[in-house]
Amino acid sequence: MLFIYFIIFSISSITQNNEPNLTKIHHFIIMRSIATQTTITTTATTNTNTNTGKNVFLRRLRCSSSDAHRSDKKTRTAARRNGPETTTTGASSEEEEEEEEQQRRRGDDFADDDDANAKTKMMTSRRRREILTVLGALPASVEALKTFTFPVSARALTPNQTITISKTSEKMASSGYSFVNPSIDSMGFHALSDNKVYHNMATIDKEARGLVGLLPAGETTAEEVEMLRAKKSLEACGTDFERYKVLVGLQNRDEKTFYNLLRTNVEELLPILYTPTVGEACVRFGEILDRPRGLWVSLNDAGKVEKLVKRWRNEGVRIAVITDGERILGLGDQGANGMGISVGKGMVYAASGVNPEWLLPVQIDTGTNNEDHLKDPLYVGLRKNRERSQKYDLLLEETVFAIRKRYGEDVIIHFEDFAPRNAFRVLKKFQNVPGVVTYNDDIQGTAAVTVAGLIASTRIENVLPLEKQNVLFFGAGQANVGAADLFVRALKSRGLSDEDAVKRVWLFDSKGVVTTSRADFENLSSEKKRFARTESNNAYDATDLLSAVQLCQPTALVGAAAVPNAFSKPVLQEMAKNNKRPIVFALSNPTSKAECTAKEAYDFTSGKVVFASGTKFPLDSAAPQFQPGFANNAFIFPGVARGTIACKASSVTSGMFLAAAERLAKEVTREDLLVGSVFPKTIDKLSDVARAVGVAVAERAEKDGVARIEPGGNAFFGV
């Protein structure tokens, strides 16, 4: 190996004026070092000349060093630039050899402090994995990032190495790598950059952690103070998007404070970190990308995904949130910017009591058809149109099985915001694969929260029982089709036949009510065909929503089409005309895509409506005594996950989602109903709701025969 290094450095000397080539050689050597598991050491050692050669080799690799170090190495630098024939005097050579011999004995490639070097430790295989973690944790367009720093590991409470990936300079003309080996005295400096250990290390034993002098004397980082400081920063913001950026910044530098703040202020912060603000965050993802999170898998990584998954730092992942970014909320194709929704789902899981270390956000990058993003210099993904061939399926399969291989058969694959063309197909595909535990929140989570709202509504005076409800689903995408299916299951559980239950459902898509007489009937998906009306007189061939409401006379109207203002004044008035207490759910997110506002719903129905929305609207209407329900999936999917994990379910059945819906409806109190809310009017106790839903899910899993351990008394529910 030393001979190979000598040859490479000879080439480096010859091409010293060709900086791109030199950079490539450096890059090759570093990657070669990682691949061969070369140990980078700063500890005191008396190893053989082989280790000495490695130290010399690494010393020559450095792209930058301190002024003192450059002064100490002046002779060797000149020799390296001029070649071996230009060595100055014999005395100089002897001095150089003597210095190298001293460094060999100390085992120190960098430092001048024997005491410091005696306390530093050897880089282990774990540190090599963290190098690779950095390389695998960046989006496909890493060249667009100027600087990314991977801080010291949360477990590294002793002096250790940080690995910095940066654009070194115009002179280097490409990305390079700098290995920084701090002394014991600089340990605190590097600890402060670690978002997982900053808080504890800053408040406990500052002297031992090398933090004296780096922090003020007062307890400025005490938990209460840090949370107060964050709240002050939020108050100074003018928009929710600005607040989102402040919170993400807090997460990047101090995760403990971030999650404590989130869990104690769920009502205030969840609408900022999740819907509706996360939609804008996805659209503008390139502007706010600071510290990349999650695992980025692109078409360029086909055949290598298993290696990428191994680079993720957390060993105990239990939930992988996977998106391809094609249908983000009601905003459409956001490409690789969709990572924002996977990260956002993780924040909801965390707010509901799930350990953040259990979560793995994943972005499948197969391109985007969003022209605005393709032209945007800040876009972080592949700059190509979406891949529609088999390559898409193969990449997704490779990702799912790579995750399962590393984390076991109990890991949950949570599919998020796939377009309808893939959502049902992908879900069915992996539901039938033994050993893969999966669900799609857009299909099953939205379905459960919708049905829960319908069930809870029936407890309000003058609202018909569930088995007598006729529901018009405005929008026939994955959300409403899933909701229609679960609604039918709920009706069947109350004694209706499948045929009678299906007759209580109308689907309305972009071309009108779905009927068997439509010209495009044969081209419809099987999921939509199931609910196609078959009336011989074609009475329900309505192509506009008002006509559909007049002809079908539904008792409940559920919107998930992302068509703003679709629930117009005439539509709402017609609903009020036909029902004593009409049910209207405007579920589309974000706010700009809602079918109507709470104010419009109450004003146009004279306060008769039972209203819920996917976005929590401020209320200023003719019915101020009402507080609209917040139909948020956050009430469902965390509980489903907790229950599935608790009983080690081998799959997630439709019955488990129905159990989740039934249990959520029971969590709605009489006080909630009195103000017109068919969901818990506060989400501050989201963790308690998730626990209750989780128990019901686990019990139903046992009933369905998919639970591998009995749920009763499981300690997991006490988390």
C-alpha cells in the first residue's frame, strides 16, 4: 500500500499546477482510505513503520492547517513541491527525519501537545461509518450546497473527530474533505455544534466538558431559558413560514429543547411544523435547506440503496416515512422537495410520544414534472422529468427491502403523498409481501379520521345515525376513495350488507358524479368503479357540484379535491335546505386549497352545519359559539404506529384502521360536541389520544390474528 501511495503522490507532485486533477487524486485517496478501512489515528502509539507511513500520508492529504502547523512543516512542504531531488541540506534532512521520528513515537500527525494527544482516541469503525453517513445523507444535488458539517456524535462525549464537507475554495475547484482532530481543550467547541448533546453538556460539568470560556457564566442554556428564548424568537416573526424556519433552526442546534418545546406546545406549533405551513416549506425547500435530514435515494443510487441505508446513524429505526414527492398535500408534484413532508410527519410522530430516534424520513427522487422546480437554481433534486418506467418500481422495491433488511420485519413502512397513479398500486403490492408492515396515510389515515368525524357527528342532536347517512365525496383521489371504502366497512359493522352500504356513497371527480353510464367508465380504476352509480335514468350524471347536491341530496359532503371555494354559497345553502344538521368536511390542505372556510360554512347555513376542516381556521362568523373541528391525520397515524409496534403486528389491516376511527370518535367529549367540534378541540394531548388509539389498534390486531405478542400490559403504552 505504501508503494501505491508513493506513486499517487508522485503524480500529485507532477500535476501541482493542475488543480482539478490534484483534487481528483486527493478525492480518490480519501475514498480509497475509507474503502480499505484505513484507520485514522491521533492517539499515542508505538506502532511499526507502516503506521508511520499512514501518518505521513494523511499529513500530506490535508487541504488546510493552522499557521503553527504550516510553520512546523515548512521544510517538508518545500520538498513536496520541488520533488525529492531538491531537498536542501543534509542537516535539514536529518532534522526532518528526527521530527518525523518524534511524531512516530507520539503517534501524532497534527498536534504539538503531548498531554492532549495522550487523551485523544483512535477512530473506530463507527467513525468510518459516520463518514459514509455524511455522504449518504445529502440530496442528489449536493453540488448546490456550499457547506455541510456533520457534528460530533451524540455518543462521543470524549474528544473526537468532526468531518467537514465543504467547498474549500475556487482554487480547489471542487468539494474536498478536511479531517479535524481537536485537542482536549477544544472538545467543548465541537460539542457545542452537536444538536443532540449541546444542552446536557452545556449545563452539566462545564469544566469536564471543556466548555468553560465558551459559555457565559450564567445558566443561559437551562431548559426553561432555552425554551423561553425560542418563544421570544417565534413572537418576533411576522409569518408562520418565518416561524417554521426558526423552529427548524432550533432543531438543528438543540434537539432536546426543540422536542420539549414541541411536546409542551402542540396546539400552537403543530400547524407551523405540519399542515398547513409544511406545504409552503416544501414549495420553498431549497431556500431553507440548512442541515439535510433523512435519507435521499435517487435513480443514480439504483443497485446501491442497501449501502445508503447502512449509512443512517440510528440503529433502532421503527418507522420509515417514504415519499416520492409527486402529490404533496394539494400542491401537486414537488419532486425532491417532498422530503419536507416526510420530515414533517416525523415531527408529528414525535409530538405524539414516539421516540424521534425511531424515525427515518426517506425521499425517493425519480425526477419531477414541476417546471418551476426544474428551472429553480435552488432545487435540490434530479433535474429531469419523472421516471415512469420499471426503474421507478425497482428503485422503490430496493429501498423498502433495504430498510427491512437492516431494521427487521417489525419496521413500519409509511407511504406518504404518492400520486393516485401509484398510491393504491404500491400499497396493495407491499401489503401482499410477507414480512413487510406498511400503510399509506393518505389513503388509510385520512379515511380513518374522516370516518371518525362522521361517527362523532351522529352524537349531535338532529344528526342522522351513521347507517342512514348518505355521503357525497367531492374528489375521487386516494383520500376520498379510501374514506369511502372505510365508511362502507363501518356501515357493514353496523349490520348493512355490502350492496346497501355502497349505495350510500357518491363519488364526484373532475368530470362529475361517477356513474356506469359515463363514457370514460372503462378507464376508471377498480377502486372508483366499485362506487359507480348504476341508476337507469342517469339521474346522477351531474357535472357540477351544485347539481350533484340537488340530485343526490346527501346528508354529508366531504371535500378532498384541493379545489378552493368549491363549497360555494349555493352549495352550502342547498345542504342546509335538505338537512336539519348537514355535515360538511373541507379537508383539503393547505389553507389556500380548502373547499370553504369555517366562517363561510357557518354563515351560509345559518349555523346549522356540523363543520370540520383539514386546516384550523380562526372563527369570525355569525355563529361565534361554535369551534370547528380539526380533522387532522395526526389523530390517527401515530396511534396506529404505536399499536402496531406494541403488538408486533405482521401487517396493518383495514380493521385496525376502523378500530382507530371508532376509538378517536370516543375521544371526542361532550364539551367538544357542545361547541360543534367532532374532533378533540385541542391537540395539546395528542400523545394521550395516540395512546388510546394505539391500545384499540393493538387489540384489533390480536382479533384479526396479526398480533405476534399480546398487547395487554405492554410497557410501550406507558410511553
